[in-house]
Amino acid sequence: MNVIEAIELRRSIKHFTHVPVPSGDLERLLAAAVLAPNHRMTQPWRFLVLGPVARAEYGRIVADRKASRVAEEAAADAVRRKVEAEYAAVPAMVAVAVRLADEAEVREEDFAATFMAMENLCLAAVELGLGTHLRTGAVLEDPRVRAALAVPAGERLVAVVQLGFPAEHPAPKPRLPAAELTRWLA
């Protein structure tokens, strides 16, 4: 498989088989991630590989947050159980943080570089037959998540990457062609 094929095949996978992701595969993905372009070579990314206890705790926090939006207690409990089960079924999870530089320009460059590192990880996963799903959002700023994942002060948690062998291969979502989004300048 070449890089173009990996890009064309990459999808957000939401359902995985129960086959564990070998630790050697996780190490290869992380090794690919750190090869991302990084202006000034600050290497700002930090990777937290979540074991079963950390995955369960993260799932409990996400479940509590989602259940808190449901008024009726029985329905909230059902949401909580469903979300906890979904997260428990994910074979591997890697939280990705970025070290926060003092200068705004460097912080912006480092944030972009960290997402490039995650894209490297996702494309390498395709080559290894793994699927990924990047999870972002306000939950990553929840103090309970930061505590559960031991994210130190001075780092921003930017995503959690769910990994596993895909139980399904969804069709690609429609996208605008590059020609509609491109201007060629003289």
C-alpha cells in the first residue's frame, strides 16, 4: 500500500472487532506519529496509551457527561451504561496532548504539528489493517479527564484516538472535489 492508497482508504471507524491491538503495532504507530513535520523541532506532542483501567475511567467520565443531559433518571442510567459499554469495547485508545509553548506563534505551530502527528498515526494504522476514530471536544477539558489521564499543567489534551481492527468499512463520505476548493495563482 502506498500513501495515496492509505489516504483514500482512511475512514473514521466507529465499530471494532474484539481483537486486541498488538503493542508492537501501537509502538509502530507512535513511531510514525513523531515523524510529522514540526517547525522549530519542538516535538510538542505527548502520547498517553490508555490501558484497561484508564479506558474504563475515561468511558465513565464521557458516560456521566452524556447522562447529565438526560432529565429522566432511568433514561440517564441507560445512556450511562450504553456509553460505558461502547468505550469498554474499544480495543486501544491513545490520548494526544500538546505541550503549550509560551509564545502564541509557537503554540499555534505546535498545535498544527500535533494534528499532523495524529494523521501520520491514522495513515500508518490503515497500512497495518487498523481503523481509527479521532475524538475531540469539550470533554478533553474536563478536569476529571485531565486527572484520570494524568495530563500535567502546561499541556493541552487535544484528541483521543480510538484504535482497533475494523468491524465494518464504511463508504467514504461525499467531499467537494479539490478543483472546487483551489485557486491557481500567477
